[in-house]
Amino acid sequence: MNAEKKVYNSLIQLDNGSNYEVVESITVIELLLTENIVDDNTFITFHFPDGLECKIKKNKISAFYEYDD
């Protein structure tokens, strides 16, 4: 008997309403966004499931959440 493994994906939503699926966990995203050492105008590198990267300013992210596939 094989147990089906649940896959969790993270989504970030920008202040303009755009949504991006990224491989970073919610825990990592929360640490990056709440860390006071990282300035609001700093670009944070996120990784897409296909391996490509996206750099987004910290202050442009309005929401982040996790969903199961």
C-alpha cells in the first residue's frame, strides 16, 4: 500500500494583484518579510517550480499563503 504524499505549494501575492507560485516554504517567506535587517526596498529572490528565479521588492508583497495540490 502506497500512501499518497501531499504536495504543498506557496503563493505570493503582490500589491498589484499578481500571484506567483514559488518553491520557498511559508516559513522562509515569513522570515524574509518580517526580518528587520532586510530593507523594504530590497529585492528578494524567489524560485519558481521550473527552476527559474524572480526578484521582487519586499514591500510589493501583500500576502503569502500555502495550498495543497
